[in-house]
Amino acid sequence: MSFKVEPLSKNVSDLGEGPHWDNKIQSLYYVDAFVGDVCRLDVKSGESEKFNLRDLVTIIIPFKTDNNLLLVSLRNKCIKLDSNTKQYEVIAEVAPELKGKERFNDGKCDAMGRLWIGTVLEGPNGVVPEGGSLYRLDSNHFTKMSDKFTISNGMAWNLNNTKMYFNDSEGRKIYVFDYELKRGTISKRFA
């Protein structure tokens, strides 16, 4: 098997990440994190669009009910962004007392559509070791599910949704949790 790699877009990102493929509209959503851009690339036409939110963004996921509505992380908030009007509403905020010093890094939705998202804690000398946590979005608030991570990253589930994998980039560890899909709970953390 051979592959040919070629650019689909001429857009250049400072830190392009948080990709989400939307099969319904054959588009790739992603963010330019530190620039604050939310981006969509139509891979068939090559057309792309982006919108700047003027703060750190790390994930973008279209709502199942309406592809014009996007779930986006905005520093320490999750927002519902209307891609047509560019208006948004805050769904939930993590650690408001820290004024954005605990901020989101990576997140994914499980098979039931629940958002799981990890954080990084920024201190005066950079990222605080083991200062980040893993949260689950429950309606309009976040529930802390685990903690003591440095840079939360790379979530995934096995095919039968009995294991959840979670990466701590700075700690150079991959954690495995037993996962209960129906209730959206984790247990037995292994590194």
C-alpha cells in the first residue's frame, strides 16, 4: 500500500490542533490555539473559513443537532458558537476563581456525546507540574473526574467503551481508566 501526502489548504497555523472530522459535511474542524482561530476546511472544494475569538481555543466539535453550532473551548470556558452569526454563549466555566489560569487543553466526546476535557494550570513560571485535571461536562457545569496531570492531552476509548485512554504529554504517561459508558464514569487509573 502506498500513500501520497499533499496539502489540502494553504492556510498556515501557529499551533493547529484539536481536529474533528465531520462526516456529514465532509469538513475538518480545527483550531489555531494561541491565535484564537476556529477553522473549518471543506476537503472537497478546498475552501476554508476561520473566525477569531481573541483568546486561547483548543477544541472545536460540531453539535449533532446543527452543524452551524459548535462547541468550542475558550480558555477556561466551553461555549456554544453559532458559525453563521459568530455569536456565542457560555455553557460552563471551570475554576472561575483562578481567572483563566486553569485552562483547557484537549477534549473529546464519548460514544454517548458527553464531553471530557483536560486542563493545564499555569503558574508564574509556566505550567504547574500535576496542576491539571480531567473534567466531564454535565449540562452546564464541570465535574472533576481525576487530577494530578501536567498537560492533559489525547483522549480515546476502546471499541467496546470499557477503557478510556488519557495522555499527560509533559508527564510522558498514558493513563488507562476502566470506563462505564452508560453512567460516564471512570475508575481504576493505571499509568
